[in-house]
Amino acid sequence: MLSQLIKESLEKSVSHVFTALGAGGAEQITIVLEQPANPDFGDYSSNIAMQLAKILRKAPMAIAELITTELSQSGRLGGLIQQIDIAAPGFINLYIDWRGWAGRRFELPTSAGEKVIVEHTSVNPNKSMHIGHLRNSCIGDALVRILRRTGYDVEVHNYVDDLGNQLADTVVGLLNVPLAGEHVRFGDYCWDIYAGVNKEYTLHPETVHKRTEILHALEEGNGNTAWLGKLVAERIVKEHVEEMKGFGIRYDLLVWESSILKEGFWSSAFALLEQTEVFVQEHEGKLAGCWILKQPVEEEEGTDSEEHHKDKVLVRSNGILTYTAKDIAYHLWKFGLLDKDFTYSEFNAGLWTTGLTGEQLPFGGADRVVNVIDYRQEYPQAMVKQALEVLGFKEQAEKLHHVSYGVVSLSPASAAELGIDTTEGKSSYAMSGRQGIGIKVTELVQLMEHTIETSRSDKTGLSSRLIATAAIRYYLLRFNLGTEIVFDFKQATEISGNTGVYLMYTYARAGSVLSKAAVPVEQADVLPEFPPLLEKAELALLRHLSTWQDTLYSASVLLTPNSICNYAHTLASLFNNFYSACPILKGEPARVSFRLWLTYKFQQTLGDVLEVLGLPKPERM
């Protein structure tokens, strides 16, 4: 990575200056390297000399002179730096030799073969998926691609809560709520059943006990009700898995909550927790009879909400395990810290599932775990981390990452289209599975596909459906993770601006240019002579191309797929500006050769970006 190499070289130069001046503490200095917006101030710039002025008791300009002299004499950046300037009051500005950069190979930092388990989607298996669930899946899959691209061994899990209230409610509905109508898929039928049974609970509160009865039957795992629940869950999970394939999203393992219970994972986890001082059974108050994970006093004072009380409970007074308890056991297994394992059978081609019979396979045993779960699950995730810490697994606790994201709600216009009362004048309206309010993934794909199909004149490239899924995927990825997406039908179906369609169109445009030039790939990849003076559009594109590895590596560390989207949109915009400002196929042969190489380099880089984002690389749109 270019910036990393420059930063490391500056660090060594600073260290040499400290030694020469007989000063200590160079290893504690953090060097900040920036890429100025105005290339007149350098391709990279650092204010390190100003940071060191007080420490070394010298003027920043004098320190900058010492650092740049050492850097130039060291030869560490030989062939990469065209010139180094010092600007008042002490900035060190470096100008890249772009041909030197283009002819050098840069490597991403090694991940040392670390194994990462990424858990995402994890939708309740009780009805069809909606757009909010899809945001989780797209974020998770993008992280899988980012981590694999940066050298990690990634295992993808989809956790299936087949013992939860939601599935219990759907089973109650199937047994007690009559429903007829046109439904193409079982999940869509259950969508209406789930809304129907919750309406029944509201009208007749005395019927809620049926949920508890069904829940007990599901947990016991025997008899007609348990088998019905199993059949419903498996059928809906198959629909979910198939639906995600259309977005290029795949999993390695389905982990069923019932398997965690039946394999005795909790018993092993309980035995470990019982040896600590913070896992106790309450004997009085609201939580009498419950086994809880005690919180530090300062945290208890700030988390007195009813939900937080529930989350710290691992075993209820009636002996039923909470979701958090099973999650703790699951995570101990994820890190290879339990004395138990699942057996595995094939759910469908290439996808395995946990169960009571099957093969022994090398799943689990991760060095790092990433869970993609919305912000509302922040406290239960903290409980899992705390459990690891109190059990002495501090290293694993540090390597457990919760990728939190904002939920998807509906814009007033979209809510009104779905028949929601918008007279309150809210800025957004929450989706509710219990009320049957939401946008099913299949409905959105069909809407987007229709919009694209009717607006395109040339239909010989990618299918409208493939363009639709790519556009939706990018729309859900481009927002900052913490942002609540206020979903609007009109906005989501736009195909211009910062969209996946724009990126794919630009990739195809670059391919068209290369095709017209009739330059073989092996020739296009040959490094040409660079013009003595680059046009602004050429330089801007080169500068941005050079930051791809830094962006990718940063996204793998910070777990921020939206930063890849920001990079991609800027890259595509810079290429289109270059395309408009600089004739690529006309002019002096040397200039044409350079611009064709730059076009090839752009398409190669954008292609890498599209793969990381899970978007197609079309020859034509």
C-alpha cells in the first residue's frame, strides 16, 4: 500500500532524527499522512514536524528539513517520489512519481491466515424476508468479500432461531387462524398468518397463552407440534436461502438454535459460568429464581431499563433459557472453547446445517468473530462479550465484533402506498411484521426490475433482474452503518446518481473504449511512457486509483463496507470526468497509449471494487 509505505518511511526518518539529536520517545509518535485535495500541496502531506516542535525544542521548519534530508538520503522511497517540498509553518509535502508507482507492486498487510466467522442474516424462520432483513444480508456479505479479499479464511454462518416467539406465533396461526387467498410462496402465506395471529392476540388477549404452549412444545422437540414447527422453519429457510442467491449471497453453515439446546452446549457453558462470581441465581425481587450475569455497579446504574433487565437474565425462573444464554454457548463454540461440537449434514449443494446426525466437519474454531446485528441488539451482544471476559477468554472477547447498523423504515410516501395511516406527519414509519407492514424483498425486486425494463432501450446486456438486484444491494450498502435508512420506492428505483447502475454503466463504458481501441489485454497492461505534464483529470484519476488498497484495508479493519461505496462512486465520477475532458482514442500516439493504459487500470480497479461489493462486471448494460 502506497500510503503505508510512505508512512513507515517517515517513521524511520523521524526515528533517525531523534537518534541524531540524542532524544528519546520516537516510538510513541503517531504520524498522520493526508492526501491534500489540491495536488499543488503534494500528493501526500504530513504535519509531523509541527507535532515534534515542543518535544525536540526546534522550529518546525528546521525539523522538517532534518526529516526530509534523511528521507531523501535513505533511498527508502526510491523511484516513488518525484520531489519533496517543505511549506510553512512546517508541512512536508511529497509528490509521487506516478510512473514509478505504476511500475511497482504493492501488497496488502498479511492476515496470517486468521479464520473469521461472519454471522449475518439470521432472520426468524416464520415468514418472508423484508427489506430490513436484506440490509443485514448485504452488509454481511460485503464484509465476507472484503475479509476474503484481504486474505482471511472466512466462514459464513446464518443462525436460525427455530425456538423463538416468532416461529411459535406462526405455528399458532397455522393451527388456529383460518386464511385463504393468492399466495405464491409459503413464506408469503405465513407473512399474513403471522399478522393475523397477532391481530387475534390484540382482540383476544386471553389467547396469548397459546404462544407459550407452542414454545414449550418446540423446545421439548417431540410430538406433532414440534415436527410442524420444524417443517415450517425448514421450508421458510429454504426460501430465504434461495432468495439470497439472487443477490449473490451464500452461506457455509446454518446453525439451528434447537441444535445448540439438544447437543448440550448450554450445559457445558453453564458449568463454566458457574465457576465465576458474576453468574448467580437471584433469590428476591423481580428476578427471583433467575440465573443472571451480574453487571458492574456503574453499568447497573445506567442500564435500569426493562429490556436490559431481561438481557442480563440467562435462565428464567421457570428454567427456560433466554436467547442470550444460547448465544453465549454458541460463541464459546465459535471460538473453539467448548468441549462439544455439532454434527453436520448437507442442506443443499455447498451449504451445511447442524443437526443430531451427520458428519464431523471442521466448522467453528475461529480466531475472530463478526456478528452483523442491528443496533437494538447492542446490549445482548455486550453480555456475550462480558461472559467471555469473566470466563478468562479476554483475547477472544477483544476479537468479537458487533457490526451494528440502523434499521430500515418507510418514507411517508412509501408508507401511504402500503396503506399505513400517515396523518401523524412523521418523517418515517417503522415496519412491523406483527402488523404485516413492510416491503417484501420479492416485491421490491419485481418493482425495480419493472422500472429498469421499461426505461432501458438496449436490452442485450445484463438482464433487468440482475441489474435490479445489484441496484438494491448497492442502495443498502452505500449508507453509513449507523444511519437509519428511510426507504422510499421512488428513490430506491432511481438508476442515476450514486447508484449501482452508475458504477456498472461506467465499468461497461471503459470496456467499450478498450474494445474500440482493439488493444489486446496483454498490450493494454504494458506500462507506457507517462506524459511530462499530466492533465488535471488524468492526475485526479491516478491519485484516486492509488488509494484503492488503503481503502480496502481500512474497510477490513473498521468493518465499513459503505467506505468502499464512497470510493467506488468517486472513482467512477473521476473516470467519467477524464472520459469527457481527455480524448482517449485521438491524439498523439504516446498520449493515446497512456490514456488507454489509464482506462485499462481504471477498469481493472473498478472490477475489483465491484467484486468486493458483490456487483456484476458487465461488458455492456
